[in-house]
Amino acid sequence: MNQLVLNNQSILDVSLQHTGTVENCFAIAIANGFSVSDLLTAGTFLLIPENLRNDNDVLNYYSAKKIQPATAITEDTEIPTLKGIGYMNVGGNFKVS
């Protein structure tokens, strides 16, 4: 079956959304000639192999809540600057002795 890649989706996101497991991302990557860390282009289709084991509990939950994970970090993704109590910045001058 072919599945459409949404904006900012990774192979992991596609695997979770359409099979309910993280483990299937490797089979999906291989079936499509990708590495699991490759960036995907929104609007393309990925082949989801038919013989994968699905987690129906996760699939039913995602379907009921209309969850479409999209966690890929791209060049357009803005990474927030963390500040305040509870955040520690380890810079280049940090030494462990």
C-alpha cells in the first residue's frame, strides 16, 4: 500500500501512523530505498510493505484522535532557545575533572 507523506513527517512518523510501531520504520525505509534518517518531501508516496506486524491498539488510538505525527526537523524548523531555571548551557569551556 502507498501512503502520502505529510509536511515534516519522517519515516518514523509514517511508520507510527500507518503501522502503529516504531520497528517497522526500518522495513519501510528499505522498501523505499531510504535511510531511516533521510528527510522526506511532503506530497511523495511511500510504499508500506504488506507483511508488517501492526499494533492495532496504537492505530485505533491515532485514528480516533486524528493524530498525524510530524516530528521531522528540517531547515525551516525553528528550534527554540531555552532559558530560565532548569536549563543549563554547557559551552565549549566546560571541563570535567
